Amino acid sequence: MKLSNYFLPILKENPSEAKIKSHQLMLRAGMIRQSASGIYSWLPMGFKVLKNIEQIVREEQNKAGAIELLMPTIQSADIWKESGRYDDYGKEMLRISDRHERDLLYGPTNEELITQIFRDNIKSYKNLPLMLYHIQWKFRDEIRPRFGVMRCREFLMKDTYSFDVDKHTAEFSYKKMFLSYLKTFQKFELNAIPMKAETGPIGGDLSHEFIILADTGESEVFLDKNLLDIDVNEVDYSEKNINEIIERFSKFYSATDEKHDVNEFEKNVSKENQLRTKGIEIGHIFYFGDKYSKSMKALVNNKEGKNINPQMGSYGIGVSRLPAAIIEAKYNGTFMKWPKTVTPFKVAIINLGKNGDEADQKSNEIYQNLINANLDPILDDTSENPSSKFKNFDLIGIPYQIIIGSKLKKDEFEFKEIGEEKLILSKEEVINRLKEIYNIDK
């Protein structure tokens, strides 16, 4: 993509309404624009990041054995009345009526709808275990939306729902999602710490939040620093591996302020490993047994020929919250550096030449070479001065830059990873290095 043909409305100053760094950067870098209180349009740069995050989440859900479907944003109130949550949910639920005066709602979550789908289509234990998920927009009418996409009213969520014949297999489904979340967040270069949590309006007796550490987080967290060093990327989903990972995480203390036990923390965590900080929730998993299958009369026939209510779990990731969470974890106040898994473009070409000169020709040539190599470049071919170009791309956060000026020799290119020293490489070396970084076959 050539920047002259792109829609990237960069702001020079921080907007006054933006109080945290992710909100400031997403507005300044032309990623989002507010259309109403707590409701945002995702502009092209932000949308690319969002879709890249969505795809990684999807890939890891598929590996864990979940099957994707898509449920609507608008739901019938009838199924919520069946479960007993319609009157209990509160003013966060946006209630509406259609032209026939039928009660509808903009879905804040999907336990009822997925239970209805299951109830109408699955009758035998032979179809279990089953995990279904979707990635869909939700709406919760927050009383005070703030912090940009971090706490807004309309947001994109990944929701998985598990159905099992008994508690034992349901707990294994829970553990699979536990590992899936750890693997997903590590692919975003985030240390997401699992912490026992309250179940809230979803219900159940087993729940974990996944929290990344950030000064701007709303939750106070307490943990053993050993949790920051556990790597799960190469772990597969065999029962043995899943249980080993759960056991490793269970050895070390972690809790939000609402679950924190001061005496247990002091007793079980050495002084040098005690970490008290703040965090941002980016995922939440629940096991709630037959709370919905019982109230909504979802039944399956078990091995003994008896009708039973399946055991269920619910697993959410805030997909549209993740770009902001990554920024909170990565932005150092001077430059942003997106993880290579989610960067909107793989490399930025900063053309310091003028129209038609040698630097301009070199820029266009390597731009085409990178496209042919599936390296998705963005070329700054604008007439902005060099200082503005450098500031803009440090703000946008594309992790790799190729800088082309008039002082370089014919087959010399300045290659730079944001925050690192620049290198002088040939065109072939630049392309080969990028292919290696992004694991693209040469």
C-alpha cells in the first residue's frame, strides 16, 4: 500500500478526551474515531490490527478443538426469560422492540442463544464433548464508558461454549481453554497471568481471569514473579501436557484484590518474588455446570439411556480490547512497536527522495519486490519532511523500517527494527531477513 493512496488521519497532538496511552495512540495514529459515547469506528490501520488479532484467536481456538459458528447480535428476549436472566441483568442490557412489539435485545453475551442451538440439535452423548465459538460484536450499556476501546459499549468478543456429559470431562474442556488462552496471549507477546475470579452474573463455581500487567490497569494484582517465565507456545493439547501446564501455574500465587489473601501471599511467596501491581483483564473463563442447560431444558441421552442436562462452560476474549491492551504493554511514550503477529503492515518503506530521483526509484522498486514476496509493505511516498515521516512511523509502530535516502549507494538500504540500531543491507539481504522474521518460505 502506498501512503498517498491510504486513509490514515494522523493527529499531531493528544486529544483532550484521551486519558490513557492506548486511547491517545489509537486516536493519534488514525486507528479509531468515536462515533457516539463508547462506540467507535475502526479506521483502516486499526481494522488491520483488529483482524490480525482475530485471526490468531481463531487459529488457536481451532487447534484446541473448538468449532466456529456465527450467532446474531440481536436476540429474542424469550430465551433470556427462560434462563431467568432477563430481569436480573440490569440496565447494561439494551432492550428493544420490533414493529410487532416483540421483545428483543442487543446481545451482551450468548449463553442463552448457544444453549437454545444445542437444545434444538443435540440429543445424544455421542455428540459430546462439543465446543462451539463465535467472534461477534456485543453491546453493554456502560454507565460511564472511558479509556477508548478499553471500556466501551460496543465491542468485539470471542466466545466459546463447551458442552460435556459430566463434570470430569467438562473440567478437561475448561483446562483446554485455559491452555488455549495462555498460548493465544503469548503469540501477542503478552504475559497474561491466570487468576481465580468471581463468576459474576454468568454463574458457576470455577472461574479464571487472564490479566496482563500494566500501570493503567483497573485491577490491583498480586503474584509470584515465577509466573512470568512459563512458556507454553510449544505445548500441544494432549491431556498430559495440559495437566502439566495447569500444575505449573497452580504452584505459584496469583490473585486480584478481590481474591487476595495477604497471609497466604506472605507465607508462600518469597520477598524477592512478590509483585504488587495493576493489570488489565483480556480474557475470562467460566465453568457453570448445568445452570443454563437445566433452566432451558437442554437434555441429552447418556450411555445408560437416561436424559441428563449437559455440563457447560463459557470462555471469552475481548478481541477489540486487545489492541489497546497491547499498546498499554508495549508503548514506551516515545515509540510503539507492534508484535510481528499483529502489525498492520510487515514493513514500512520511508522514502526520503523526491519525485523521480534515484531514492524514489529505489523505494518503488523494493516496494514492488516486497509485494511479490508477500511481505505486505507500506510505502511513505508523501511529500512530508523526513522528521515528520520518522515521527509518524514511530507512532504507528510497524516494527521494521527500510529508510531510503540519497546518500546511500545503489544497492544499499538502511534497515531498522524500531528501538534497535540501523543496518546497511543489500536489497536481497533486506528481503531475506524479512522472510526469515515472518517465516515466509524463500
